[in-house]
Amino acid sequence: MSAPASDGDGTRCVRAGLPEPAPGQPFLPGPVFAATYHLDPWQGPAATPNGYGRPDNPTRRLLEAAIGELEGGDVRVFASGQAAITGLLLALLRPGDTVLLPADGYYPMRAFATDTLAGIGVRVLFAPTAGPYPSFDGVRLVLLETPANPGLDVADIAALARDAHAAGALVAVDNTTATPLGQRPLDLGADLVVASGTKALTGHSDLLLGYVATRTPELLDPVTAWRTVTGAVPGAFDAWLAHRSLATLDLRLARQSANAEALARLLVGRPDVTGLRWPGLPDDPAYPVAAAQMRRMPGMLAFDLGDAERVGRFVDGARLVDAATSFGGLHTTADRRAQWGDDTAPGFVRLSCGVEDTADLLADVTAALDA
């Protein structure tokens, strides 16, 4: 049974997407593994919501209902975040269209735009997340990523959506870093939300997932059709795991955000750490917009240790900080982004706070840096 929108975050996460309770039935039904379903011999697929496993799966629909309750829109889930964002772009853009993308956003998305979108005749423009932005005249779609990954700049969704709509452009927001508990872009005027559920949304580092959300059927229909013809669907077990993981989202984010704040306040006072970014710090350039726009701050921060060798020594010397890419999981991880192709300094670190005890994490990071 779904929770009313007036309920708190924890209640909504626990109840999101669950079917009506029935005696003898589980809270969350197990995954339905099926490529083929029995069809009505006379009406065919018109008689049932399940006709074939690629477009139809009841486990996947329950997950979509759950994420939709949190984002405040209708959802289509994809096999990965990259499948979701490339599917969104290819479903909505045509040769001759112009798309405006974040210059400091997720690097594989930027590479896809310059290699694939430009190759089919889409004009690709870039602007920094924090601005300045060019005129939106003639732009078909504006994609914002806020907070940006990995630099953590923040865009004013409401103001940019207002300006973009006035010029006739659509606005999509990558909500991966914030999650729908951190901000709800559709409430702020965005037309679409896209996100990687691989990260904090599911938070256990054990599955790949993406989704697109919107309140506009005319935008959802082409995205659905694109997913169906390309087959970019998550498997039933991944969908079930993701739905199960949503129940603890509020609890996980609370600890991750608290750890990020404590770690940011620790690092800001260290002379051997430069370029610290966390939008929850009052001195951070993103703070004024983030404080007004976001319901909670992310569990991710960024800083510079000077060079690659020092990053290696820091991570190697830490007991509670693992070297890994991705973010939003239960374990604290550090990722030197330059090794993946991001346009960052050699010593730039994206650190994702896990759910370890705050005091233990602070002591461990301090010892690793001191060593």
C-alpha cells in the first residue's frame, strides 16, 4: 500500500510501490521471472498487462510505481543510468535539434553527445552547471545535472526551467546525486527527471539501474517506445532488489549526509587539503542555491590532495575508505576521477560517504591523511 504524499520520507520509502495488503501474501511479492506469458487465445495481449517479457513485467511495474511516488511522476526504469539518459536523448531529439548539456556533468554522457548525437545531426552545446548559460532560443532540450558529478556545483532548477520554457525548450534534470529525497525536480518546473539508480537510490553496490520520470504522457510515450524497441530493460531480480533497497533510502541518506557534513568540516580546516566542495557548507559557492532548493545534502564531497601519488597513499592507508568508482553505497569510497577521463586535476578526489559510524570514519580519514 503506497503512502500519502503528506507522510514523512521514511514512511514513503518503506511503503512505496507495495500492493494492497492481502492475508497470506508477502509485503513485496518476489520477482516474476518470465520471458513468455500465457495469452488469451481470442483477445491476445489486450486481455492482460503481461504479453511478453521485454515490454511487460509485474516486478518492474511495482518498482516504477515506487520510484514514481518518490519523484512525483510516471516512471520507466532502464537497465542502467547510461541506458536511461541515452534513451531519453535519442527518443526526444531529432536531426537539426539543439541540446544544451552540462559541461561539467557525467563524462560518458558528454562523450555520447559529441560522438553519437552530433553524428546524427543534433547540435550539441555545453554550459557549466553554475552558469553562465547561453540563450535558450532554438534549443529543444536543456539537460541539467545538479549537484553536478563530480564537481558538485548546483543549478537553480526553477529559474532555469522558467527561462527555458519561455524560449520553448524542454528541461530534464539528472537527479542521480540528490535522489528524489534530496530534491524533486518535477515540482520545481522540470519536464523530465533522469537518474542512475545504481548509486544512492538503491545504495548497495549490487545492481545497475536507471530511470526516466515525467508528468507528461507526450514525453513518456516516446521514452517507453524507445525502451521497448531497444530492449534496455532491467531484469526482474534487479528490479526486485532495487525495490527492496528503496525501503532504507531515508535511513541510508541520513547517515551518509551526516558523515559528509562531519568530514567536510574536518577537511576544511586542513592545509594539506584544497578545493573542498560540499554544497552543505555555508562557504561553498553552491550553498545559497542548494540550501533553498534541496531538502537534504548529498553524501558525496570532493577535494584535491595535490597529486595522484598522494591520493594513492591516502586510500591505501585508510581502513574505512575503499578505492572504487560509483558512489552512494554503504561503504565509504574514494575515486580519483582523472583516471577515468574526467577533466579534473591529478589529485582530485570524489569521496562518497557510506554509513559507517561518523566518529570511526573521521578518525580513519585523519590518520590516513596524517600518515
